[in-house]
Amino acid sequence: MLEPHTGSLLVDYYEAFLRDQDIDSFRQHVSARYTEGTLARLIESGNTQARRAAVLALGLFGSYEVNASVAKGLRDTDLTVRRLAGDALWAIWFRADSPENNKVLEEVSQLIGRQRHAQAVELATKLLEKAPKFAEAYNQRAIAHFAQERYEESAEDCRLVLEHNPYHFGALSGLAQCQLRLGHRPEALKTFRRALRLQPYNDGLREAVEALEAEGE
């Protein structure tokens, strides 16, 4: 596989995608010429367009091995990079296990979308018995628990997510919300601060931290 040392060709592919909106062509061209490692490095060292292109590409076909690298995009000065990084991480997390288990996870998510939360919890639990390190399965179960106002169970699942995936901004926010509803405001503040370190440009997180800090004064 060819591995260009700069992102110039990658930028060409990205700009062609912006023009033509052909995501399949972008995926095919980039995956044929760039390794995950090169794309991950470009997230930190490339120019703005190269960073955008690298994050978009890894969201399309990157493995869980680039989770930490893509998460760095959440702290990028460019808003588009940050948004693409968030989308890319969700995509990576949902395909982090075997194809069979990934399919079951999608079914769990669909059950949640249809507000069938008890069934979602049951299916996620069965999935986790097979794949106990599948972080996103814990996260989806946490979402279902939260919808049922089972905040202790949701918080515990969020903690399990973070044990396996410390970059999971969704689980951090979810844990903080659980802690607030359980009346654990000092713990919620710590969690929000941790989330803000991961996403320093997130206004909602910053406002939550400031509000809780003001309560303590």
C-alpha cells in the first residue's frame, strides 16, 4: 500500500468529495493509498483540510486502534474537525467488536430509538455476556437505564464504558447527568471537568462546570 508522507493527495480527495458528494469514491481512494497510522498522524500534524479529511476517512473505515487519535480531534481549533471527530468516534465505537456483535448492538440502539427500553436492556445484557469488553454495549444499556430513571444502574454502566474507553464523551456526560439526578453534585462537577478536558470547546460542558462551581462558592 502506498503511504504518502503529506496530506496533499488526501486534501485533493477531500475537496473532490466536497464538490461531488461521492462518499464511496472518497473512501475507496483514501483507503487504497493511506494507512490508519498516516491518517492518525495527519489529525495532529496536517493543515486544516488534511485534518478534516483524515478524521472523515477514519470515521468511514478506521478501527478501534485509532480511537485515541481521533479523540484528539475533539480538541481541535477547527469546528469542522471537532464535529467530524465526534461523528467518527461514534462510528468507530459501533463497529468495535465482531460483525455479529456489532449487528446486535445496532438492534439495541434501534430498540432504544423505539422507546423499548426494557427490551434494549435485556438484549444489551445478553450481548455483554458474550462481549464483556464491548464499551458501546455498556453505553447503550446506560442510555436505556437512564430512560427508565434507573440512575444508579445507568451510572454504573457509564463507569464500565469509561474503564474500556476513557475517550467516550457520551458516557462522561451521561455519568454526570446521573450524578446530578442522584444528588451527587461534587462528583458531577468532577465528571463535567473531565469531560471538558476532552472537549474544551464544548459550551454546554463549560456552562455546567461554571454553574456547579458557582453553587460551591
